[in-house]
Amino acid sequence: MTETTDTFAARESVIDVLLVGNPNTGKTSVFNSLTGLRQKTGNYPGVTVEKKTGIVTGPNGGTLRLHDMPGMYSLTPKSLDDSIAREVLIGEADEDLDIRLIVVVADASNLNRNLYLVTQLIDLGIPVAVAMNMMDNAVSSGVHIDLDALSDQLKVPIVPVVASRQQGIDELRQMMFDQIGPKGTETPSSGPTEEAGPGLSGPISNPAGVSFTERFPRRRLLGGLLDEALSPAAAWFGEHTKLNRVAQTSEALRVTSSDQALQTWLEGSQDASCKDDLKRIVEQTRGRLDEMQVPWRMLETILRYDQIDELYSKVVREERDSKASQSVRLDRVFTHRIAGPVIVLAVFALVFQSIFSWAETPMTLIEDGIGALGAFVYQFLPEGLLRDLLVDGVIAGVGAVLVFLPQILFLFFFLALLEDTGYMARVAFLMDRFMKSMGLSGHSVMPLLSSFACAIPGIMATRTISNWKDRLITIMIAPLMSCSARLPVYILLIGAFFPSMTILGVFTLQGLMLFAMYIFGIVVAIGAALVFKRFFMKDAVSTSFVMELPPYRLPSLKWVLLQMFERAKIFVTEAGQIILAISVVLWFLASYPQPDDYDSMSSRSRIQQSYAGQLGQLIEPAIEPLGFDWKVGIGLITSFVAREVLVSTMATIYNVEEADETSVDLRSALQNEVDPETGERVYTPLVAVALMVFFALACQCMATVAIVKRETNGWRWPIVMVLYMTALAYVGSLLVYQGGLLLGYG
């Protein structure tokens, strides 16, 4: 009998549930809905593959530990993400998990394809349940699924869900707790309960020892010959793995059908003799199937889809119009070879325009608040070291970056909005065409798009690229995408030196300048990829890129806001800690040493003679041809920790220099800075463009260097990346500044 939730809550051991599904099935939305904010993110043991774990609370207080597996289409791994998910599912991972249930998130509007993974997981012999998501999309597309019949045929419980609207989440949560039986036993099978509702069965579970193939015996033309041919390989898995009988036969079929699946087992085995035995057995099995005139290549795919098609015809009724669906009609425009790219440019131009227009008011409020805080602290504390540190170091440095938080929030909001509507997948599709023509792998599209938010997750996302050289090229150019850390630098310089004049009645010069910086990074990244491909990785062969275009859907405001909140939280907590530490260090370096005549010295002389000033003057001869002075030089050094630190560095320097009780308006300070010898302005629009070009191309991020070292297992490629990006940044800024002077724009 099924254990009650109260008994479950009293159990001391942790019960693990895996959340599995194809990409684009809404798995993340289901995970967020089930766990709320009770989540933590880490890496799987020994690899830099991100995993999410959350706590699910039952109706009576019981808890489950839910693991969000990387998206996968089948148990035949094609990337590092797939391999890790597969190892966890078959019990080969270096983690001690008590897996009592697998919840598969399936897309109801693409049921035929989703059933492939579902049936593979059923054959593992672990209890399986299905969260049938996007039921609203299926109905609107004319697809009606008899969930009771499907549940009865698969012998697994199915819960209809619309995760974006929180529909069915409570029922799914209840089903998960109902399906967990006493530790070490299987939940006994019983028929669906009448009051359970469509597809929401009682405590049924796929019975151990019965495979999907055996339950749907349409493909029985071979009689027992197929099982007999596979039995030696199944026996090997029974001897050398933890797989149960059902999974042993299923895995034997998989390695016989797929060279990739066989290679995965050969690479994972530590015993050379075991490898030789498996390889020999599989070769003999394939030979026997050839004698039987059975095409063994893709045999598992043929068998499963033959049976899935029969099942689909029994449980699904389609009422599709002769006209194309709404998504297809929209795709004729949005993915058009000419109109598609134009629309992409227009959409992102509007996004960056909105970032400037909508964020102005909250930025002003934050700026005023920081100024008021600085004035309060200045008046409240007595004159001395502590007051100077807090006002000129901490408040000025951290506040100078926090003022840009509204624009960062808007950027994350629009990116999440475009992703949730399904449009970002179309952007990837259009970019794939363009990138293929430039010799870059189509699999690089999504990692590079992720790098616009931050290069670190973008670099980690390259694990989905199976070809190592294609993956390496993508890693090397991902930091050239303009990430959110560059945004404060761009906004500061554009806002200070370019007027907010209207162009074409819709756009402003500032918005177009920001958009141009993002396009600039993409263009340079493509050029760098061509160089790497042509001169350093000539034999790199790009693999085919297959992606699914999800249907267009109304975005979930809750999910969009949650994504925006999570990304902003990471920026504030992680970047804020770095900025705080750097601000304190910079304040010290900009304030000391203090000579005997310190009080009588001018503010410029004070900071010039400080440690920071000496360091900036040391590198000034090297950066002077770029139009940068020694103050910018200090920022270039400190911003290697994190790009946005440049803003807090300049704010700290100017606050120390002015030593005023009020917060300095950094834009005004830059605009009004003049050379005391010549009387000319130090910072001009040309200098601003040269500095933005430098930051667009330079590798000013220690965290990115560290993650590249981890992903490439050495220091060779991180060093190459730092050197080539620094050279690009220097040459690019030099050409912009000197070229501008020649054209009379100085």
C-alpha cells in the first residue's frame, strides 16, 4: 500500500525525484512552480555542468528533493549535458541519490516526439510519472489527447499541466507524494481512480520486469529471435552494471543500434577487458542481425517509433485546419530570409531604446538616494578616516554601479520576455543561417546568445557542442558578446557624451549607440571565429544543427519577473561584493600616502601622488595614444576583476579628488574635466567611443578566465584568450582614436 504523507514526513532519509524532459517543454517552469524559491544551484561532482536542486513540500508537510536534469531528447548522449543526465538516470553518476521517481515533462502539442524519451525512461524500471505540459497549446492546435487511455497504455500516471499559468501544479505535487512508496519497495499497481480526473491516476507505476516493447508487441514479426540476439549484450550489462533486467535489455538494444551509445559505455568503463568483451559482443550481435536481414542501425528508433505511432493513433484525435497554424503563419514572416533579420534588428533596437527611455526616472531616484545617503553619513559621523572611507569609498563606489541596476533589470526583463514568447528560438534559427555561412557551428547559437547576459553561463552552455574544436572556437569568442557587465560602462559614456536627440521619430542617438556596441561585438566575434577556423583549426568539421521551434505563446509575467529577479540578484550579490572590496582598496590607494604638506596640496596633486595615481601614471605612456589618461589607466587595471568596476573606480577617484560631502555626478565630472595645462577637455565623445571599443573587445573579467580554464582543462587557452582580446582592444581603440583625430573629430 502507498505510504501516507505523514509517515513520509517522519522519514529521516532524503528521497530524490528527477525532473526530466526534452528541451523547450517548459521543464524549468515546472521546476520553478514546484520548488518556488527553495532552490540551490551547483555543479555535478567533477564537472562544470550546472545542476538545480529544489525542495518540494507536500500537502501535509512532507518534503522531496527535486533535481532538474539537463534537457535531453534520448538516453543516447550527444553532449556533456546529455552524458551527465544519463549517468544520473542509470545510476552511474558519482552521487548517492535515492531516486524513487522520475517525472517526465512532456509537450502535449508534440506528443509523438516526446514519447520517445518517456518510453526509454519507463524501460529503466524506475517508477515514472508524466507531467503533460502545454495542454492549452495542444487544444488550440486541434490536438485532443485521451490522457486516461494513454495512462492506461503506458501504465504510468499522467497529470495535465499548464505550468505558465500554474494550472495542474498542485495536482502534480500531490501525485508525486502519492507515488512515493516505502523505502526499498515498489508502489503496487492499481487502476486509475474515478475521482482522479482526466489522466490523473491513483498510485500506479510501471511494474518492474515489463518493458515498453513487451507491452506494445506490434513489432513481433521476429518472434523471440530479437531477444535471443540481444541476450549476450544484456547479460554483459547484468554482470557489469547496476541496471535491472528491463534496463539491461533496453541498453543492449541501444548499444547495438548506435555507435554513439556503444562508445559512451566503452569510454566509461575502466576495465580494458570489459571494454573488449562489450565491443566483441556487440559486433557479434550486429553480425547476427545482418544474417537475419534485420537493419540494426537505428533499430531502437525504428522499433520505438513504430510502436509510438500505433499508440498515438489510439489516444490522440487531431482536428487540424487545412490552413497553417498560427505559429506557422507567423514563422513565414519572422523567419523569412530577408524580413526575419530586419525584424530582429528592429526588435533589439527598440529594446535598447527602451532601456534608456524607461530607466531614466528610477536611475535618477537611486542617484538622489545615494547622494542623500552620502550627505547623511557625512553629517552624522565626525571628521576622520571612517567618514572618508564610507562616503568617498563605499557609498561612492558601490552607488555608482547600483545606479545602473534599473537598466540591467530592463535588459533581463526583455530577454526573458522574448525567450518565453518563443521568439528567441527564431533568433537562434536566423543566426544559424548567418553563422553557418561564416564557418561557425550552428550549435554555437544558443551559447553566444546566453553570453549577452553573461559570458560564464554562455561558455558553460558550449557543453552541448559535441565537436571539441567547434566548442573551443565558441568559448574563445563568447566573451566578445556584450554582456551585462559592460552595460554600466556603455551607459555612463553614452549618457555623458552623446545627446538624446531623436532619429527617425522613434529612436534616439543614445539608444542607437548602445545597439551599435552590441552589433560591434557580434561582428568582431564572427571575424575572430573565421580566423580561428582558418588558421588554427583547419580540420574542424561543423556538425549539423537541429533545433526545435516552439510554438508562439503568451508570456508568463510571473516567470519573466522571476528570471529577471534571479539574474539581478546574482549581479547585485556577486558583482556587488567585488565592487565593494575594490572600492575600499581603491579608496586606500587613492588616499595614501599622505605627505607632510598633504593639507596644502591641490586635489589633483593629492591623487597624482597617491598609490593609485602612481600606478595610473606608470601605464599612461602606453595608453595615451588611445586617448586615455592616467585616471582611466587606473580603471583599466581594476576593471580586470570585473568590467563594471570601471564605473566605481572613476567615482571613487573623483569623490576622493573633490572630497565633498555630496555625491559627485560622475557624468558631469567627466564632462567638465579639463587639462590644467592646456585648458582642453580631457574626455570627449571620441575618447568615449575609443574607451567603449576597448571594453567591448578586452577580456576584463577574471571570472571568465577562470571558467575557461576549467572548461578547457588548462591555462593554454585562457592565456590565448586574454592575449588576443587585449591586442584586439588596443588596436581597435587606437584605430578609432587616431582615425578620429585625422578626420578632425578630436
